[in-house]
Amino acid sequence: MTQGTRLIRFQHSDAIRSEYPELVAGTVAAAGITPDGAADSLIAKFTAVAQARLATGTEAEFPEIQAWRRAFSRMGLKPTQYRCASESLLRRFRKEGALPRIHPLVDLCNAISLAFAIPVAVFDVAAVSGGLEVRHARGDEDYLAFSGETEHPDAREVIFADAAGRAHARRWTNRQSGHSSVRETTAAVLIVAEAMHGSAAADVPDLVAAIADGLGEVWRTSPETAIPTPSSPRVEFSL
């Protein structure tokens, strides 16, 4: 753990770990984020990887995406109606040739998500109470949509929940909340990547390293990384 002023935790619930034993997750925590990071060259590098891969087939053929489609089916969701974040990004990138620019950090993480075909979520820790747990919803949690409307996840839906009862993502890797999205004032973040395909145990650490290296190069920060495991599911960072 680094020396800092605020403790942020992350974990998957025992139930999620039990139901999805193939799950591999990686986390990155970093401070010193600013809205003026020069990430264009790295974004181009990773989007080129995705472009080359998409030249050989659509995202639906990728094992990373197929694994998440199976997981969504197990959650009782139609996988072509509710897509994991990386599939949605790849689909848009394939059709439009580019992704909209939002914030240098989000743009970089989206590009890395494209390259690895693995969902990557970026949370502004200032908007997170205590930490995040991926767990089944009770149904009374508050989720702030980007439209500004407050929603409540369905009971048993997989969400990213904090200690205050906020849902920071719905349907697991489908849709993040506007409450903790990165904005110009964001200074410290928690980044989470999750995968379930056969080579996830090797790919997720590589993705985490790519994010950490990118943060160091663009923002001259020293991010902390951790790979939570079934035997050690909770990770902690001080930011």
C-alpha cells in the first residue's frame, strides 16, 4: 500500500467468486490525474492493435467477448441486448473507425480495452464511499444514469456497490454510473479490469501493466497495481 490520505478498497463478493470461478480481475490505483495529459500517441498505439485484430473478424468472434456473453447469459441477460463494455467499444470502433474523446485517461483506458477486448472501468475515488464490491444487488441501491435519472438495480443484478449503497455500475460490466465517472476535476482513480476467457490469467496482468505504464508515461505518476484472487479477494490502496 502506498502512503496517502484515503483508503480505497476493492473486492468481489464470495458469491460472485463462487459463481464465476473463471473470473480474473486486475486493479490499478493512481493519483495526480489531470485533464491535460498528452495520451494521443498511446491511444493511437492501442487502437491500431484493435484495428488489426478487427481486420480478421468481428468482436463477436473474440474469445474475450464470447466469455462475457456466456456470463451475461448465466446472469439471465440477453447478451446481444446487454453487452459488456469492451464489446460495446469494439462494436462502435468497428463501425465508426474511432471513439469519441472524453478525457485523456478515459480515452487511454478505452483504447487499452479495445486492444485487449477486456472491459476496463475507471472510477473517480472522490465519489466512492469506502470502496467498491462487485456483488449481487439488494434492489434498493441508487444508480445515477448519465441522463441524470436515478435508477435502482434489479434484485440479484451484479453491480459495483459502495458503502453508501450506491451502484457505480449496473449489469456488471455493462454500464457505469455518472456519479463516479471521470471529469475535469478528477485527481485520483481506481481502475478495474475483468475477464473470463481461457488466457485471462496471462492477459489481465499484461493489461494492468499497460495501464500502469501509460499512467506513468502520461501523468508522471506512480500507480499501484494488484491482482485480487479467490484466496485474497480484497485489495486496498491509499490515495
